[in-house]
Amino acid sequence: MTSIVVFDYGFGNVRSMVRALANLGVDVSLTANPVQAMEADGLVVPGVGAFAACMRGLHAAGGDDIVHRRLRDNRPVLGVCVGEQIMFAAGNEHGEHAEGLHLIDGEVVRLDADVVPHMGWNTVEAAPGSVLMRGVENERFYFVHSYAATHADPLPESEAANVGHAFAQADQCVSYCEYGRGPFVAAYERGPLSATQFHPEKSGEAGAQLLRNWIGTMRA
């Protein structure tokens, strides 16, 4: 049976993610145990709250090292909500600049919109070739956030090589959502790294299908 760890570092609506994955028939654990997090077939990094606080929590739990080690070993990682944002190079929230995991070249900033937070259902335009979005292209997903990355650039070749061979050799795939006065990154894929700004665990059947697609990459 496919095993998945939801990394429990104090930031995230983890119970709903655990339930959503359990309903898909996988062996899911909620833990910050580094051995379990490394050995599981898949690792989910959730996140709710401020970018800088999530990064401090992740560092304190050793999650930054676990994510990098898993990607180096070509083992799937899925970041969700702020768990997606911290994969970027940096975040600027409430005037506080914080370094991210530097896995995606880009910065998380406040949404350029009249109404913030962006809360509720919105359509995601799937990028061509997206594995995560297969079968749910242009479906609606559930969002709750005030900050996002407006673009995602691939890491420079030398930096990508340091992350891992499979990561460096893969093309990035970026799906966007429109809100306010422009698009933002709704989903990101590159080799063993996947991430979504929306909450698949709260997005009904479309979210369940996206999680099935991610789980399917472990069985390929």
C-alpha cells in the first residue's frame, strides 16, 4: 500500500488532509518523525499562516532538510497553500522578508486585488502536460489566501543540479488562476516536486482527483 506522511510541524489544517488521503485508500500518517517522513512514498507539506512563521516552524522541525533530501532522492513532495509558497525563493508578508526553500525562483507577495483574502472557489487553468491537473483541467478549486507568487521561474541550472538530478532534468509546469488584477501561481510541478496554492483536500471531487493523480506518480 502506498504510504504518505503529512508533515506535522505546527502549521496547517492537517486533519482534513489526513482524512482526504485516507479516503483514497493510502496508508497515511501525521507525524514530524524524520525517519517516517523520509521513508514514506509521498510527503505532504501543509501550511497555514504567515510565510516567515511557517519557515521558522519548518526549520525547527528539520522539515527543510527532509524536503531537500527527498527531492535529491527523487521522492515525491507535495506542498499545499503556504506549503506551496515556502517552496519559492522568498516571501514578503506584513513587511517581513523571509527566505524560502529556494526550489522555485520567484517571490510571494500580497495579492493585487480589491478584496483580500481570496477565499472560495475559483477556476484553475491547467498548464499543458500537467500531471496533477489531468482530468480536472479548468475545474474549480478552493482557495484561502492573501499572498501568492505572480510567476514561477525555473532555478538556474547550477542551483537545480544541487537540488537533485531528477528535479534538474525535469521541465517545470505551472498552472495559473486569475484573481484581482492579474494571475498567480495556482499549481507547480517539476520532477518530484508538486505544489498547490489551493486546498485539494477541501476541493471536492476535483481535489480528490488531483490527489489521486499525485499518488499515481508514486505507482508509475
